[in-house]
Amino acid sequence: MIGQTTHHVSHYSILSDAKAEALSRLVETAIHNGWQPWGAMSTTEQDGAPLYVQAMVKYADRFR
């Protein structure tokens, strides 16, 4: 493992919106701010309406 860098998840956040297009814009903004999607987008219901959800993470070389 010489020369290999290990990154750790340092931050975790869940983004959500009632519209898939709006969630997509939130995810794109987060990506530009150093976040990465964690897993696939999920859908659920909130008060009978669809809710689109995406977990996001930031990585660090070390824990703070």
C-alpha cells in the first residue's frame, strides 16, 4: 500500500426535495462545493407526496 492515500468520510448530509429536478440542482451545487453523492438517489413519500433524497459526503485525509 505504498503511495496509496486513504480518505475518510468527514462530513455526511442528506439532501431532499419534492421535485427530482430541484434535487438535481442541489446535488450539482453540493458537488461544486466538494461533496460527493453517496449511493443512489432514493424516493419516499412525505404527506402522500413524493420526496427525492440523496446522501452526500465529503472526504478528508484525516479525521478532525
